[in-house]
Amino acid sequence: MAELLVFIDCMTAGISGDMLLGALVDLGVSQDALASVAASLEELLPGCERLEVSVHEVRRQGLRAVRVGVDVREEKAGRSGRELREALEACARELGLSKEARELAITALNLLLAAEAKVHGIPPADVHAHELGSADTLLDILGTALGLQELDFLGKARFLCSPVAVGGGLVRFSHGTTSVPAPATLEILVSRGLPILGGPAEVELTTPTGAALLTALVGSSWARFPPPMRPTRVGYGAGARDISGLPNVLRVVVGEPLEFPLAADRVCLVETNLDDATGEVLGHVLELLIGQEGVRDVCFVPMFAKKGRPGYIVRVLADAWATGRVAHLLMEETGTLGVRVQAVERLVLERGQVELQAFGRMVRLKVARDADGRVVRVKPEYEDLKALARELGKPLREVADMVLELARRKGIC
């Protein structure tokens, strides 16, 4: 289990690189760390003539937060992906970034470049970044990496985030005007499957750099609400604008995970009662639901409806962002007039998959562990077992026992 939990709350005001830096400074990162990043970029980033960082407290709709400002003067407006990578690597060496901090910075930059490449339909090596190629982008990335190293979070903390507020309206960039979120921002969030929320203000709330740093930290780990934890400190990072009616603040909550042997998981339960669907329709609906992205589980529960009619309760566990699509599918395929949706919390085992070379065939094993990493259950993939049983000419149960025994000898379970 991770020693720390870091929950990045960007549900209200989104996230940008400078907001994340502000929150980290509020958590204890020294201003000297940011100044050292700026000095390194001035020296090692071609075309960067001046880069100064300012840190001060501000109020955003009455809420105190730390604002990190950047004053930059550059000879050129954009840089190639190769120039950015070379400068980042050189600065990482000069700043003494740890392996974890360096990998975080490289991952964030690669996410930015890959998103730009996809948006423009070119190879990542051919990307020529305009807004993203400025010195303050690298300052945000390297400053975050160095700050997290200074806080001693990397390698010890588990990072996760809320759904991401992206804002609304229009935003100008080097290729013209587009709707919010910016294309690169959306591609980055799509790459990890992080959920987004439009609004709550008609401005750009999440920037490409903010999205890249967020996904580099959390991967695809998100939760609608903060996880079970004992909060120990909170950092508030301010955005550049003071938006009427909206505290433009990123909140980063740090705490100790509650030592449950099981992981907490939040999903939505979507269900409806059916008393007039045929077996063929139910079977078809089951296949469609299981194939839907975001659906975790499906079951049919026998029931008696009014007037003694037999029927079924269709129950679907799904991620929150998938509930609308699930509800629409149920209404369209079954003719039901409505569905019930409620948020539920599960206690679950961490699940993963390993591959085992068994009797001349690769067999996939589903491995379930508790929060302490102890293996609780190992189950061979049915399709792999079936193929192996056919090849060996043995009963499926016997082959399953043989595979599990081999897994035990290999130390998998």
C-alpha cells in the first residue's frame, strides 16, 4: 500500500501547469526550487533570453491560494519536439532530478507532443510546437517534477484525480479559434480515459500542459469523490483569472490512506424491471451490455411483478460516465420507460493479468490481490483453458488444476 495519497481536485476549476505549481508551493515546495528551474532553462533552452518566476498569495472569489507567475522573453515563438526533449534532458541533469522525477517530466512532455502529432496528423518527431513550445511549458513540467521530488512524494504516493472541469466557450491558439477544450487537451485526456466536465465557466479551465501533467501523475486513476484517507495537508494553486462566481483554484489534498485490506471503488448501479421481454431479447441485451465500454458487470435477477407476472430485474454496474449510454441502450432495446441510477461504493480486490507458459501454450491468469499485495485468487482465462484442454485431450477441470499447480510452482499464487 502507498504511504501517501494525493488527490488532485480539478472538478471545479480544471488544471493548468501554473495552478499545479502554486498548489505544490502551498504544500511546501521552496521558491528556490522554481528559481533554479528558471535559471537552468535560461542557460540551456536555446532562444530563452529571460525567465523569471514570481510567487505570491492571491484571493480567488474570497479563497486564498498561491499564484505562480512567469515572466518570459524569447527569441522565437515555437520549438521542435526534439529541441524541447533535448532541453528537458539537459535541465533534468543539471537540476539533479531523480529517476522518478525525470520519468515524470519526460512522460508529460511526450504526452504533449503525441497529442499535437495526432491533432495535426504528423509523426511526433515532426511536431513543431507553438504555444506548447514556450519556456514556461518546460518550467511547469520541470518545476512540478522537482517540486514533487522535494516533497518526497515520488515513489511513495499514489496519485488520483477528480473528473476534470474543462470549461467552455472558445479559445484562440496558433491555428485559429476552436471550442474548449483545446484539441491537444482533449487528446491527452482521451489517451488515459479521464472523465471531463463541461463548464462551469465559459473560459478555458484545463490547458494542455495541465492535462499532460495530470495524466502523467495519475494515469487512468480517478474518483468522483476523495478516496478513504486521513487528510494531513492541502495545497491551493490559483489560476491567472479571477472568475466571477467561481473560485479559480486547484486543490491538492495529501493524506494517509486508511488501511483497509480492500480497495474502495465507486461505480453506478443502473437497473430496470422487465416483465414483457422475451428470452431472445434478454440474451441480446446481455451481449450488448457486456460489450459496452465502462460496463463492469451485468446480471438478471428473477422477480414477480404486479399481477403475478414473472420478470427480471436488469442490473448493470458501470462507470459514472457510461450511465447515460447504458440507460439509452436499455430503453431502446427493451422498451422500458425508465431506469434507476444510483452511486454505490464497492470494496474490491486489485485485479491484474499475468501470462504463464503452460504445456506448450500461453495461458492468461487473472490475479486478484488485496491492498497489501497479497494474492487472494488466481483464475485461468476460460478461453485459454478451453483451447489447452482441446489440445491435451483432457477434461477442462483437470487442465485448470494442472495450470494452477504450475502457477503455484512459479510463485504466482
